[in-house]
Amino acid sequence: QVQLQESGGGLVQTGGSLRLSCAASGRALSAYSMGWFRQAPGKEREFVAACNWSGHDPHYDDSVKGRFTISKGNAKTSVYLEMNGLKPEDTAVYYCNIEAYYNSYWGQGTQVTVSS
């Protein structure tokens, strides 16, 4: 079974930075992308950023484009999200995600809180 573990969340002031990390264990059959989603209180889970398994071809939601950067570790089983210029509206639980042709995998989430 594939397991994902997020870390790096915390409390920062507006304009601050955080680096989220996600480590995957186990094997994901036909995995082709890895990325991040987030969910704010009372809202649905939304896409943040993703890239292909090699760490190329990044995609970002317009709300974070130019502020967040996604990257993969050398072993391609880790993914990172560098967040700069954080805003209160970025406050959410951030979830790591792996997409495969026959399954999706999710972590437990890490809390990011941005104070104004």
C-alpha cells in the first residue's frame, strides 16, 4: 500500500514563506504525477500544484502561480512545495497527492495558517 506523509506546515505572517514536504512509501502502480491540494474550513478541496513523475511539466492554480514552486526529490518519491508571499487566503490543510491510472493516493494533510 502507498502511504504519503506531509510535513512543514505551521503558522506564518502575511508575506512569509514555508516549505512543505511529502514522502511516499510503497509502490504506486502506473503513477504519473505528484502534487498538492488544499482545503480551507467550510470549503471543498482544491488543486494547488502538480508535476509529472520526473518533476517536470509543473502546473499551478492561478491563485498561487508566481508564488509557489513544486519540485521532486532525486528519488522521485518525494515532492516539495515552496510557498512564498503567503496570504491569509492560503490558510488551509495541504494534502499531498499521487495520481496513477488505477488509483489516487492522499496524505493526512498538514496545516498552514497565515496571520494578517
